[in-house]
Amino acid sequence: MPKENMERAIARGAGGGEDGITMDEITYEGYAPHGVAILVDVLTDNKNRSLSNIRQQFNRGNGNLGEAGSVAWQFDRKGYIEVQAEGVDADELFMVAADAGADDVVPGDETIMVYTPRESLSGVEQKLVQGGYKVSDSGLTWVAKNEVDLDAQQSLQVMGLIEKLEELDDVQSVASTLHITDEVASAFETA
């Protein structure tokens, strides 16, 4: 690929460049089947194309695209930090993270998730790195205030819509109020 094309692509992604293209961050809100709330974070250079694609997926998935504010009240914007779990004492990590301002620590087999208030994300991440923890990812995410429990078949319907939304080019992330059990996750993987 020619160097000029790479530089032009980088400039366009940064919201500038000689072609005048700007990138917009938008959060679309809607409902999946069975009343599950969904937030879709998008980074796009064409709002109309993105809206059309997202609306189409909601319609195909038996969902409804909502107005601004119709779903967002069901979520909190939180910082998350993913720490590699290998050789890490989760209780010790919890103490370090809590002292730095974290809200919650969720241990897992391969990674440990640390949730923080938005404004504390950078400070908590720095404390963890200084403490010798291996941070593999961090950023902002939507966390559901209350999750919805559905049976396996209904959950698979909702997860199908979420997957289709995630496959769209402009979509950065999708959050939902669906509670995904281990049983549902394994059924989705085999479906």
C-alpha cells in the first residue's frame, strides 16, 4: 500500500485530512425482542449509512430502534480494566484497586475485570501497572443497572441480534441488559 494512502487513512480516522471527512461518535438506543435494552456505540464518517444499517438489523431481529434517552437510563458508563489472572491473587488485586478508587473487581479464569468510575479509570490503571499487574485492555463500557433473565431460546434470539449489530463496520461496541448464563453462552457457541 502506498505511503500516501496510509497517511490519508490515518488522517481520516483522526477526523481530519484533506478530503474533509470527520468521524462522529454516536450511541444508538433500542430494544431487542423480549424487552432487552441495547446500546450501540458507533464511530462513523456517514451517520445516515450507520443509522440505516442499525435500523435494518433491529427490524430483522424483531427489535425496535428507540429515541435518544429511551434506553440509556438503564446503564451506567464505567471504566474497565482487564488484568491477566495468571499468578495474581484476586484479593490482593482487589485491595490495590479499591485503594486507587475502583468500584468492583470480578475474578475470572483467564482475566480479572476491574470496574471504576469514569473519572478514576486512568488513576486506577496507573496504580495497577505500578503494582506490577499485567493490564491487557482498558476503556469505557456500558454496565447494565439491572439485567433481564430470559429462557435459553429467548436469550439466543437476543444474542443473535447483538451479534448482527457487532458485525456492522461502524459499530464499536454493543451493550445490553441481557443476563447471559453459562448455559446460554455454550448454547450460542454451538448454534
